[in-house]
Amino acid sequence: MKIIDVQNISKTYKTEHGPLKVLDDVSFAVPKNSWTMLIGASGSGKTTLLQMLGALDKPDNGKIFFDGKDLGNAGTFAASKIRRNGVGFVFQSFNLLPELNALENVMLPGLFQRGGKSVKQRALELLEMVNMSQRATHKPTELSGGEQQRIAIARSLINNPDVILADEPTGNLDPKTSEVIIKLFKDLNEEKNKTIVMVTHDLSLKQHASDVIQLDKGRIVKRA
């Protein structure tokens, strides 16, 4: 069953040097509970594609369906709802708010939701899941890069999304810490049945993926 279906999308940005085509007739599907990796050189269109999958941007042409919903026809409110409920984002730079502690950072996206288990209780459970409960009251400046990324992963899960979109999540981490983070993603995929779409330049990570899509100059050149 497909949770994401990308159909012939293209994207061109206007620059001071003229039009820059970053995606060119890209099509693929992401099965539910799979782990897809997007690889390619810098400027190949990986991050732009990931942003479109998360309804942060729209293609000029083509369609993207998220769990059957056409993102191109989604208005601002509908796109926001899809991002809030269906997608968790993990970034290379962590994007934690420096004035909030670890627990507060994890809780933040959940504060826009209503009902269900208390946001604080769920955040505490997620911190325990990523082995960071002992750092709940620490602010980002008091945490290592790997610890910050574990907090960011916990935050991405606060609304129990079906899909995790990760943009170079190990890019700023040393190899040992990267292994810890990849193990977390592996557990999320295999034990929590989360669908993962990850941008990475680290080709050694391909072994963990169920699907590898290589981009070059905005086009898919290889799938494995």
C-alpha cells in the first residue's frame, strides 16, 4: 500500500542567473512502513523533494498524493493539518528552540493538538524511548549533537505521525553517534511501523533502506 505517490513532478526556481530547474519529471511511490533513502550530490534536488513530500513546498507540475490526499490541491489549512498530524520532521541542524528545555521542545508540536493523553506525559515517554529522560530539563546548549538529535527525533513523534521525513539527520554527527541515531530510525521503522524517507549523502546507510532513489540534476537516475 502506497502512503506517498509522486507523479511527474517538476520544480523551477527563479534566480538572478535565470531559471534553475531543481526537479525534472520525478515519479516514485513510497510504500507504507518502508524506509526510502534519497541520495545524490549536492544540488541534485533531494531536499527540495523532501520539502514537497512534507507539504512545505509545491511542484510547478505533477502531483503528490499523501495517504490519498492531493497535496497540490490542499489549501494552507489542509497542508498544515497534514504536516501536523501525518508527518514528523528531523533536520540536520536539529532546529531545537534554545530557550526551551528538552521536554518543552518535545512537547511543543503537541500543544497544537487536542484530546488524548496529556502532551507532557507522551513527551516524557518519548524521551524515555530515545534514552534522554535524564536530560529532560536541560536546554539545547547543554546537550551534545547526538543528544540534541535524539530530542529532535522524540519531538518528531509527539503527534504520532505515519511518516518521518529526515534531512541528513546524521550529517553533523560523528560515526559512533550516527550509529545510535540510525539504530533509532531502524527501531521506528521495524518496531513502530513508521514510514521513513531520509535524505543522506552517506552511502554506507543504504544497507538499512528498503528503497534507494538516486537523484542527479533533478532526475531519478537509479533505484535499488
